[in-house]
Amino acid sequence: MTFFRTDIAQKILGGCEYRPVERFEASASVNIALCKYWGKRDSQLNLPVNDSLSVALPGKGTRTRVTRLLGGTKDEVFLNERLTQETESFYRRVVDHLDLFRRDAGDYFRVDTVNSVATAAGLASSASGFAALTRAMAGVQGVSLDDDALSILARLGSGSACRSMYDGFVRWYKGGREDGMDSFAKPLRNVWRCLRLGVLTLNAAVKKTSSREGMAHTVETASLYNAWPLQAERDIVALEQAVTTQNFEQLGATAEHNAMAMHATMMASWPPLLYWVPESVAVMQKVWQLREDGVPVYFTMDAGPNVKLLFESRVEHVIRQVFSDVEVIQLFS
Ligand code: PMV
């Protein structure tokens, strides 16, 4: 049976009581996957092939305010204070998400969304964006939903958004049901105070190939993709263990290996897909050199050219010396 996004929204919101308010504001943090979500088993519902595991970046993300437009004739969507046009894909994706929560066709909204990270540059602003929008829409419609339901609705906007419903370490369970009602994220609750993530923004331009297109292309054309779900399964186990025992080497090595394996599937697709720029490779080589010199630092990369470093506070001074423009984020306060 084929399920559409609206069927799932109906399953979740159908029985809810609506207590609409005029305006509601919500925020969500960006998350960076240590075991990546790469490949969908259902592209309509954003159901993944594999489980993934991320960590949230506190203070980096999206703040979204939704205001009911009385007597409006269409939705208005502002991204970083700029009114987006109906022809832009960002507008379409936001309006499609509003449709999930709309009660009748005359319900229109103004959406003001502000990102504190570069939009669509591989820093996962779509994850925090759809998580914040989901919370804001549930708020403005006055529906009371549990965390699993909110995570599922966020997933319908952008897969990785289901993980941005929580802070800290988060695991997204792929689930097995065709309707995806068992595919949502759960927090791990472990705290790792000395863990740091360094963001190296090498290129903040909007990327040419979205992760949505990139993963579909890889699944369709890369024979190496067959190896991916098995690696992800192994990596999730190793990462959960590393988080529980606070084994930094295991966490870093598993995350870096996982990112490289994901990028290898992209390179093995045809026409090939490569998100890296020469500066990305230069950073990787510096990281490998640092490890040879005894500095425990690892990296991860998403569907973009920017690199995120993983290290612990005791080597922060070295990292700042080597990468002068790194933005260091304390993951747990
Ligand atoms: O949720 P999307 O469609 O933006 O895809 C995210 C894909 C990666 O960032 C590459 C991996 C991940 O798990 O976040």
C-alpha cells in the first residue's frame, strides 16, 4: 500500500483537538550525524534505509514564528527576513509542510524563519528548519502531540529534521512499517562535557545538488551503495558504545570512517557526485597529520564541502592554532 504525507498527517492529527492561537514561535538546533542517513526506502515519507545517530549543536539552528493571516489569500514565507517567491523551492517545501497542519483551505500563515547557520551549505539548516516549523505549526494550531508524533511530522519535511527535535546525542530508528509510524528519533541522554565540534566553513554558497537528489542518485547508480547499510549498522553499535563509555578514539574513528564511506558511495555513482572542494581535502590531510603527531582529532562531512572536526577540550588550543578560523562548539554545557 502506498502512503502519502497527507495520510500520515491525518493519522497523527486526525483525532486531535485544535485550540488555535494567533501566533507561535519555536526553535530547534542543527544536528550533525556521526552515523549518516544516506538513502531512502520511501522517498515520499523520507523513510531511511539505515538508522542514524547525531549530536545537536546548541545555539546553532533555526527560530521560526508562525502567524495566522486573517483574510489572507496565500501563505507568506520569510527566510532570514527576505520574502521568498512562490517559484522558489524553499517556499514550496515550507508550504507543503504547512499543508500537513492546515484544517481548511482558507487557513493561511506568515512564516518568519531565521537561521544562525548558512542555508543549504551542508550545515543541516533544513533539519533545524523543519523541526522548528513543526513545533511552531503544532503550537499555532494548538494541537497537543507527543514527542514521537512531532519527530515523525518533522521527518516528513526533511529526514534529518526528526533528529533535531532533541538536544544532545540522538538516534533515528529507521523502523520497518510501510507507513513509517515507527520511524522517529529518540534522545540518548548521555552527557559528554569535554566533547567539542569545530566547524570549518570553507564555502557557504548554496550547493548544486541537494542531499535529497544526492542520495537518490547514489542509490540508483552506485553499486557500492549495497555495502552502506551494513557499515551503518556496525557503526551505530560502535557509536552507542563509545558514547556510553566516553571512548573518544572510538567515537571519532567511527564517525570519520562512516563519513568517508558515505562519500565513497557518492563518488561511485554515475555521473559521479563529489561535494568536496580542494580546501576540504587539505583539511582532511591536516587532520591525518595531527593524528600522526599524537593529537586525537577526527572529522565528519555531510553533503557539502564544509568539514566538522571532533576533539576534546584538552586539545582545543592545538586545534585553534592549526585552524585559525575554526568555530568551536561546546556540545554539552
Ligand atoms: O535530511 P536531509 O534530506 O537534509 O539529508 C541529510 C543527509 C546528511 O546530512 C548527509 C546526513 C545526515 O544524516 O544528516
